[in-house]
Amino acid sequence: MRSMSFKHVKSIPTPMQIMEEIPMPAELKTIKSERDAELREIIEGKNDRFVVIVGPCSASDEDAVCDYVYRLAEINDKVKDKLFIIPRIYTNKPRTTGEGYKGMLHQPDPTKGPNILAGIRALRKMHIRAINETHLTAADEMLYPENYAFLDDILTYVSIGARSVENQQHRLVSSGIDFPVGMKNPTSGDFSVMLNAIYAAQSSHTFLYRDEEVATYGNPLAHAILRGYVNKHGQSLPNYHYEDMILLENMYLKKGLINPFVIVDVNHANSQKRFAEQPRIVTEVLHSRNINPSLKKLVRGVMIESFIEEGSQPIDGTVYGKSITDACLGWNDTEKLLFYMAEHV
């Protein structure tokens, strides 16, 4: 009997039904397979390219997102021997208080109310369009583990957010994903929590997923993302400095995890959400790598929030290519930063 606290809105087709309705074309599956193999080699240390996960805070406008990814693809052609660019196409947006725009999954039109079925269809179409137009497969956040199945044939990368990384279901589902999963440090900044999440994701498990009992083999590509933290006074503090990386390196090795690999999120608490600080932080990260060979082997990528227009606007804003959630770096500065990274990694 359904609880009276839950009101049935509509039934949602299964992931398989959605995939049959909005299929991933065979030629795009080949592109994804090739990209997945390249990224696997990077994380396994067989390729020294630097990973750059870059894109808007939240993907709310299909045309603007695909325009942005097309611009990335043009740069990718020039820097692909040094950088492995992964567009950030985030369709789920965690909200600290539960209020506000929750991403395309919830609201395919940000100015209208929730419509989750329409959102699932919209985000799947957007991801496929981006791959078709650019041959770049993307990253998305696994905010809801049960919804990951709607995109597991499309994505090349998944991140687990700071508020989700301690959750058992996120850890267990990550152990069954066939491509890299980045585990962020929790908002408290505790590295051991993040490393325990990676350990869990790299291990095999049996658990309930959707309507099935499933068994997983473990994901050896699970790894760390540093995103800064918040102290007991509510102040945002960074964890991308040299000393932070050395500490994490020692803890990573002591934990005995497979494929030690770190990405630095240069926004969020690391920048105190001051988007213009991101290039400076990237520069410091690259400098730390270049003065310490062991860090160069460990710290292998960055995550950047960027869009066509810098800053942010209200949900009902009309500026094309401008974030309606966290403020982002603009395209001109992003382009300069990508070329700088290609020269200095």
C-alpha cells in the first residue's frame, strides 16, 4: 500500500524502454568506446595526457550547451596530444537546502514546473546531440544512483558530489560502472572519507539496485577529486595547495588503492565560488606538479566551471550561454586557459 505521504504523479518507463525510444546510434557507441579506452589508459598511467573536465555548472539550455561543446571540440583538435577534454554536461543539480533549480532532469524548461519524464528524454537527447556534433563524450554527476541507468550507455565520466560521497548507495553503484568515477572529498574536507568511498567503489558488492539484486566486480578507475571544504564556521577553504596534495599522496599510498589518480576541482570551495579565480588555481596546480615528479604522476586533471558568457543570471534570465546556477568562467578566458594548460602540463 502506497504511503499517504507520497502522491503518485506518473509512472516512468524503465531505462531500457527509454534507450529503445531514444537510442544511441551505433557510430556514436564506437566513438564512446574509443574515448572510454583512451581515458582508461590515462588513469592506468599508460598515457600522460592531462584530463580537463570543463563546462557549465548546470546544463539547462540544449542549444547553448551544444554550442559550447562544439567550441571545445575545435580547441580539442589543436590540443588533444596534451589534453583529454571531457565536456561537463551536468543534468542534475544538488541543492544544499533542497530549494531552487534542480537541473534538466527535474525541469527541462527551467521557468516551468517539474516534469521528470520530459527531463529524462530531454537530457538524453542533449547528450546524444552533443556527441553527434562534436565526437566528444561527456561527464555528468550521479546525483541519484537509480537514475544513472538512463545514461550509462552515453557517458564517459561520472562524478560523485561532496554531499553524496558518504552515501552507501552511491559507493555501491559506482562499483558497477564500467568507466571512471570521480569521488569528491566531503564538504567537511576529510580525505579519509573520500578514500573510503574510492575503496568501496573499487571493491565487489551485492546489493539492491532499482528492482533487482545485483552483483558488481568493482571499478578500478574510481579516483579522487579535491574540491575544497567548509569548516565549522561555514567558511570555504581550499585543499589544492602543495601541502594538501602531498598529504593526499601519502594517504592514497597507505590505503593501497588501485590506480592513484587525482583531479582538482578549481571552483566550489577551492575558489570560494569566485569563478575568475579558476585560472590562477589551475596555474598553481600545474606548478605543484612540475616541481614534484611524484605529484605529476598523481595529480592528472582539473575540473572547471565554464560557459559561453561569464558569471551567472537568474533562472528567468535571457542571456544566451550564461549560467543560471553557479557563476562560470567565460569562453574567452576558458580558451586561453586550455591553451595555457596544453603548453604547461
